[in-house]
Amino acid sequence: MIIRQLQDTPADAWAVQQVARAAFRDLFDIPAGEPDDDRRTVRQLARTRHLVRSDPGGCWIAEQDGEALGVALAMRREGLWLLSLYAVLPRAQGKGVGRLLLDRATEYGRGCLRGMVCVSPSPAAARRYRRAGFTLHPAMALSGPVDRAGLLDPGDIPVHPGNATHFHLLDSVDRRLRGAAHGVDHEYLLAHFEELLIADTLAGSGYCYREGGAVKLLAATSKRIAVRLLREALARVPDGVEARVEFLTAEQEWAVDVGLELGLTVANRGYLALRGMRPPMPYLPSGAFL
């Protein structure tokens, strides 16, 4: 078996995609044989190549006889280490493959004082991150059709579509909440998610990304603005599409309340693992870009 850095090629991006799908199929109840949604596949392939370009030292693959067994994609943003993806084929688990990959990914974070990972509900994953020194914050997920009767008057905080001219505002909000900007990741998010929503008033600022029914990342300087953004994002979920909001820790009760008011179901779902920092608030992380 060899462990090597990923290359910015279609073949390596596809290998990452296949390993991740196989590793998470049972965990997330993906029916065998179900084809990937085209937009999701394009987005995931682009995510791998984006990170290989921005963080080549954090992107690793384990191979044996030319077959990919596991992958790890890590990044550094202004002193914050983040793990975007960590996956091992089911038949290769428990054989040291994951440990070797995680060692390479964490070595890339040497010198970073803070770390953040969105952790699956897998007991093995929880054990591994806790042993790596992360504090595990149990997380919830909201899901279901949006009850539009619960969409109240939005009040006096305007929300409008965002674009690349807002990146400085986004990075400023990021630094205030998690101590590090997303930087180049906002370019990827804007290109591959359906819309970016912005609130910018004298009382504060915030933003969120939406893709279909999923609110993928939300950050704001106050709960009031965060609530307004989440309500607006959920109001824009197309009819017939289920809404999804994931990795809500107890600090994000404001988001749980919004979801319940709109008829969504709340359930336990994995962990937000943090090292050297408290849960950002109000903040809903992206699973891939934290």
C-alpha cells in the first residue's frame, strides 16, 4: 500500500468520489445502485480539485495495486485546520489505512492553534477524533418539507442575493465567528451552490448559501440576523423539495426554533468536533468547508 498526495486530475478526483460514496453509503442510507445527482457529483469532483490546488499538502490518497482504499482532504485557513473529507472503503477499515491518512492530514495542520471537523454518526469516527484531542459537540439536523404557513413577516432586515463583490464582507463575518476567513473557498461555494444570500445593515451582517433544500453555511454577527437569513433560505426551498440543515450544536437553538416553527423534524446527527475553540455562534457550518 502507498500513501501519496492527490494530484489535480480528473482521475484522482473521481477516485475520491468513489471512495467517499462507498464509505458513506450505509451511514447515510444511500440505496445501492442509486445514481448520484448530477449537480452533487460535479460539485464533489470540483471540491476535490479546488482543495488539491489550494492545499496540496493536506490532500492524500491510499492505494493498493492501483485501487483507491481511502482519502483525506484537509485545509488550513488563517491558523484554523479543517478536515473536509475523510473516508475509507468499508473492507479496508480497521486495517490502519485511516490512521495513516489522518496522520498525514493532521501533520498538515502543524502550527494551527484551532481545528474543526464535522463528524459523521459513526462511533469509530467519534473515537478517532476524540483521541486526536478534539472536543465532541453532539449535533442535530433539521429536515422535512417547509410549512409555509409558518413563514412570518420577515420584519425590517433586508436580505438580497450576493456575489463576488461581497467576499470581503463574508470573510469579515467569518473571522469574527470562527477566527479565520473562508477565503478562496467562497469562490468555490459561489460557483457551485444555487445562491448566496446577504444581510448587511447598521445592526450587523451575515450570509448563507443554499443548494436545493439544503442550507449549507450560515454565519451572522447576531442571532436576529441569523434567524432572518435562515427563514429567507428556507422560504426559497422549492416546493416538493425537503429542507435540510445539519450540524446544529446546542448553541444554535435559534436555528432549531426556526426549523420547528416551519414544521421541520429535529434529530441527532453526528458531532461538531473542535480543538482550541468554542462553537462559533450564530453559525451553521458547511460539512465540506466548515
